[in-house]
Amino acid sequence: MQALQIFISGIAQGCIYGLVALGLVLIYKTTETVSFAQGELMMLGAFAGFALMTLLGFPFWLALFATIVVMALFGIALERIVIRPILGQPAFSLVMLTIGIGYVARGLVTMIPAIGTETHTLPVPYKDQIWNLAGLVLNVEQMVVIAATAVLSALLYLLFRYSKLGIAMQAASQNQLAAYYMGIPVKRLNGIAWGLASAVAAVAGLLLAPITFVHANMGFIGLKAFPAAVVGGFSSLPGAIVGGLIIGASEKLAEIYIPQFLNAPLTEAMGVSVNLAGLEIWFPYALALAFLLIRPEGLFGEKHIDRV
Amino acid sequence: MLYRDAGQFKDTYSADQQIFPIRQDRIGITLVLLFAFPVVPVIGNQYWLSAILIPFLISALAALGLNILTGYAGQLSLGTAAFMAVGAFASYNFVLRVPGMPILVSFVLAGIMAALVGIVFGLPSLRIKGFYLAVATLAAQFFADWAFLRVPYFTNDSSSGSVSVASLSVFGLSIESPVSKYLFCLTIVCVFALLAKNLVRGHLGREWMAIRDMDVAAAVIGIRPVYAKLTAFAVSSFIVGVAGALWGFVYLGSWEPAAFSIDRSFQLLFMVIIGGLGSIMGSFFGAAFIVLLPLFLSQVPHLLGIPLTVTVASHLEFMIFGSLIVFFLVVEPHGLARLWSTAKEKLRLWPFPH
């Protein structure tokens, strides 16, 4: 029973990782850029939602909608102003550029007097509620995260499968030159991909805010989206979500059960007192590393072999 | 016109193979060394020496190690601070547990430990490259964070998690004052820079560059990728480990595992990118940029007479730092070393336009 509870809270955490990883994979598929700024975009989305709800007094649903629109426009502007000029450069420079963007975002937020440096609570209508279901104590905030991720994934699936925009984005990500020839406005689609990824990150931020509160260092949680994208496969959008769920669940289970089961035997075997607490900071990466050595294309990615 | 090498004929093989073949370069580097060794300790005040020059030198050494791995061998590494931590904690443990161990020997042994750890975490590079390798090195970073925090052996069962070192002495000379610390760091950095420059000019350096540029073709012509990649990780981690030991012993004096967090890794990466990938000189330029920029930014509002509170000034500095990095990457992605070599090229022709 406790294992199921831990599993569910791990799934909820994994949904956040999955959403950030979704934005990551989206940007990678369309622009072949690895964006380290997704975590900071998530933080900006949370702060935008907080500002709209407390400073402008928007009701929850209006603030949600407005945050998504604002962050999508921000993502499009970011791509146009900062990313597009250096798109042809080696991938390493682009990665460092996105890290720099993350620094700028964090600096901007902490610069706002009295708001940037504090921790805030987001006044959501479902705050601090608990469901008691069949012996399980379920945190409504976590349930909302899981439900919202499911809804968002379904919406994105419909977008990519049936809408003209989604099919055009798929075409541009598969073969950019052929997409150009077919008359698809690839540059505009790159901007839209960044806007979509920022919007998804903003939703992740708003979902995460009731659990971890709104503060300027939220972006570091986004670093765990990289193992999620690696496990799921960098070229697969559903893989990002699945990878996030796997990373979230395994991280939570490992955090509780590995010290519980291994502390005593290892202490006896090695003669010194062994405490394996706190290993969740590197467990997702070790899992991703294992995946990279066994199945580098991830669970759902396409195989790309370069034997040397 | 000032920089022409017309008339400088080489008539021996050793003259042809020297590091600085152009006489103006040799004069320049001699002047820099003559300024750095005897003049700076005399004219420098304590603040400049201990708060600016020493971190600059040690960061330049660490950036040098990272440049070898990322710039010359093409293996992206986001976990450099972990190797610095290995070097610092290994050196601390050697000095603590082996009675009478000289500092320099402990630094070399710490570098060897860091090299071994680097080889272990470099093993994934044999199967994965590019961004995926970055994720693997992130694993190294967070694992080191956890290990030095949770395994009490490394910190000698310290309850606060932080360690401190007593005063250093090398060959009987005590390294206590800022001047002696500065000269100690400067000597070590010069020795390592010379070794690194020779290494990248030679056989191993060319193997690394071949692997970086096109690893399939390199394997075809007979370069063993395993050997090249693992030696890149080993040499780079050795240098970074020694830099970490210097950072802990000479600059910090007492440190905890959080001193080598992922922020440090990103800072070293920024140094390497801004300085210029694949350039020894670039590591120094990048380290100077990153170390001096925050100081400069904190002085600018004061000089312009704009009244800013301390907190706003420090946040503003953070933001300007990030946007300058972004601006720099957009304008000159190849870094300051490229600007330097472009300037030298222009100097050859000056005052003529072409």
C-alpha cells in the first residue's frame, strides 16, 4: 500500500519531468537544438501565473489561459531574437546559449524587488485537498498534475495527427529541405515549436507550483528532464512523457526503498556505517546512463548507428 | 607591419619546431612572464592578488583541462566540477592520512585519482557522443555531489561536511602570504600550460583533433578511438583535479562539497566557450573574462553614480552576465581566441588594408 502511494507520487513528479522533456524533444525535433532553458521557462511560467493571479487578480482558469498565451509568445520571440541568428553554428554553442538564456531568466526574476527572491504559494482552487480512495491518501494537487498531463498529451496528439500545423511540423522535423520545397514555412514553424515548448513548460510550471511553491530556483528541476528525454528517446514525443514517468516513479521508489533495504546489509558487509540516503539526485542520471549503454536510442527513439 | 615574420629564417630543426616561431611572439611572452613573476607581486595589493589573480590562475588551469577535453578532443563534459572535487578531496585525504606527505606530491596523486575517475566516467564516450555524453557527465557531477556529502570517509567524518587545510609549505618555504600563494599558483599554471601546449602540438593532440573532427575517418586511418578518447579524459581530468586541489588548498582554505556544484561546471564551460574552443590561449582569455566581469559590473553603477542597493546590484550583475554571454555567443561563437588571432592577422598587414 505504501509502495503504491509512493509510486503514484512518483508518477505525478514524473509527469512534470515528462512535460518539460516534451518541450525539449519538440525543440530538438524541429531545430536540432538541445535547449537547457526549458527549466527556466517553466520557472517563468510559474511566476507569470503567480503575477497574473495575485497582482492582476485573475481567476484561476483565466490566469491559466493567459499564462499559456503569454509564454507561447515569449517563446516565439526568444526564438526569433536569440536562437535564429546562431542556428547554423556548432551545436555546442547553441547549448551554451540556452544555458546563458537560463541565467538571464533567473537573473531577471531575482531582480524584481521583493517578489523575485521570495518563495510564493500559488492560490489554486484545489490547494491542500486530499482524497481518500480505497485506503490510499491521494494528494489532489498530484492528481491534477496527472490528469492535466493526460489531457495535454491527448491535445498534442490530436494536434500532430490531424491538424495541418501538426503535420507540417512533423514534415519539417523529418526532412527540412523537402519541407521547404513543399512550401512549408519552416522558419515560422521553428518559432511556433519554441512557442509550443514554452507553453508546455509554462503548464508544467503552473502544475508544479502548488507542490514546490514558486521560487527562482525551480528551473533546476528541469535538469531531470534530460534523463527523461534520453530514456524515452530523443526523437519521440510520446517517449518523452513515458520517459518522464519512468524517471519519476523509479526516482521516488529508489529514494525510499534502496536505503531501506540496502543500508543494513552494506553496513554489515563493509564494516563502516553506510547511509544511502539522498541518492535521488543522481539516480535518474545513472538510469539514463544505463539506457545509453544498453539501448542508446531510448525506448521509442529511432535507431541511429555510427560504428567506429 | 609590426608582426611580419619576414627575415626570420629557421636553420635548425629545433628552431623550426619551437612553440613560438615568430620573434615578436617570443618577445611578447617574455615580457608577460617578466611582468607576471617579479613585477606583479611588488606592485599588486593584497586584494588584487588574493581575490582576482589567484582565482583567475586556478580557473584558467581548470578551463585548460576542460578545453583539452571539449575543445581538442570534442567530448562535451558538463561534470568538470566533479573532477575538481575529486582532486580537492583526494589531496586533502592524502595529506591527512599519509604522515609527512609533501603538498606537491599530494597534488600529483590527487590528479592521478581524478584521472582514474575521469577514465571511469569517460567510458560512456566510447559508445555515445555529443549531447548524450553531456548527460552521462551530468551523472558524474551529481554522483560526486552525493558521494562527497554522504560518504563520511572523504570528509574525515566531519559533522558539518566541510573540511579545512592547515598552512602549506613547499620545499621548506611557507605558502602563507598572498604573494607566495600567487607565485606558487603562477608557477604551477605555467608548467601545466607548457605541458599542455606541447601535448596538443604532438602526436596525441593530433589524434584528439582527428577524433573531434571526424571520428569515423580517424578510425579508418588507424587512430584507435578508445585510446584517444580515454587519454583525453585522463589528461583533462588530471589537470582539472590538480586545479581543484589548488582551488581548495590555496584559494578557499576550507571548503564543503557545495563548492564544486553544477554552477561551477557551467562557469568553467562558459570560460571555455567564451575563450575559444581548441585554444590554450583561449582558456586564459575566458577565465579572465569570467573572473573579471562580475567585478567590473559591480563597479560600473558606482562609477556612473547610479544609486543601487547591494541586492539589486548583484542581481543586475547576474542578469548582465547572462546577457553578455548570450550576446557574445551570438556575435563571436568561436570566442576571444578567434578575435585575438584575427587581430594578429590584421597586425601583419597594418597599416595596409590588404
